[in-house]
Amino acid sequence: MVRALIWFRCAAAGDPVRPVQRAPVRIGWVAVGRRVDLEIERDLTGDELLRRMKGWITVDPEAVIGAVTRRGRLRVLDGRDLVVECRRAGDMEALARELRETFGEGVDLEPLPAGG
């Protein structure tokens, strides 16, 4: 398994940025006529986190998700960092090439050391 951080261009400032999850999502309920004291707390999936970046980055998150899922997957690593995971280094290299050709400087991969 090989991993890389995925970077984007900020739509407002044009500098490289990457989304991180600061805290798990908390979901609760409101009911008519009663109080519901139940909350679910969970981490976002990689796809969910990237989808929330629509408008904040210069590329279409759905197009990036489509490109990544052909060769690997998006994952929130350790409840914080959005990473791309591929089974083989060759898949990661091919994905990096495809992202550069499709999105130019809008998307970049930063390889993580083995075990990272």
C-alpha cells in the first residue's frame, strides 16, 4: 500500500491547500413532542471530505474523486489527513500523471514515506 497527501489550489488565494478533518462529524435528531438525546459521532470518508471542498478549490471534487477511484481510493488517515491510497507504486505514479494532465497545477500528490 502506498499513500500520498493530496493538495489543491485554493480558489480564493491560489496557494496550495489540503483539507483536513478537525473533529468527527456529530449528527443528532430533533423530534416533535419529545426530546431525543442521541448523537452519532463519526469521521467523514475521504470522498465526503473532498466533496465539501466544492467552491473552495479550483477543481471539481467529483472529477478528482472519479480519477482517484480508477486507481486507488481517498481516505481520511488517522481521523485527520486526506490521503490517496493505491495498492502499487505504479498505480500512484499513473494517477499522479493523470491528475497533472487533467488538472494541471490544481491537484498535486505528495508521497508519504512507507508506513506513513
